[in-house]
Amino acid sequence: MTRRSLVTTIASSALALVLLAALVVLARVDVTRVLALLADVRPLPFFALVGLTAIYLFLAAEKWRLVEQRLAPGSELSRRLCFAFTAIGMAAARGGPVLKAPQNTT
């Protein structure tokens, strides 16, 4: 890991913690209640869900990488970059494949 990527990682982690703290304060989240709910989670289904989500995310990122490679031959995006963009898109889409918003098709 280069020095620049280490600094970027530390800075983005600090920003994430600040934003998370602001969200907890502004939304008046009961942190003890959240921790109690997390303590009651069964580990096997939780890790299965996390693992399946990671696999889904990897496959979606690979799909977009291959689509981009087909549309623009010679320009190859890294798997890491495609994974990052797909993760951002998944998070922005109201929870990705788990918490889809209902759509009216009529």
C-alpha cells in the first residue's frame, strides 16, 4: 500500500465516522437499542446474507466491467474500480437487492 492510498483510506474512514456520528445525533438513534438488536442476530443467517450480497456485488461489478470492455475496446477498468462503483450504486439504490422500493407498473 502506498503512502497516498494509506492517507486516503484514513481520511475517508474518518469522514465516514464523522458522518455516521452526525446521523446518529440528528436522527436521535438509540444506540443501546441498536446494539441490543445486533446482539440478538443469529450469526449464520447474518453471515450468509452478507456473503451472498458480496457475491452478488462482485458479479454485478464484473458484468459492468465486461460491458464497458465490449463498448470501448482497449479501455480496461480495474475490478477494484468497478467493484467500488457498483457498491456505491447499490447503496444509492435504497439498499440494493435486499430493500427494493415497490414500483408501480400500471
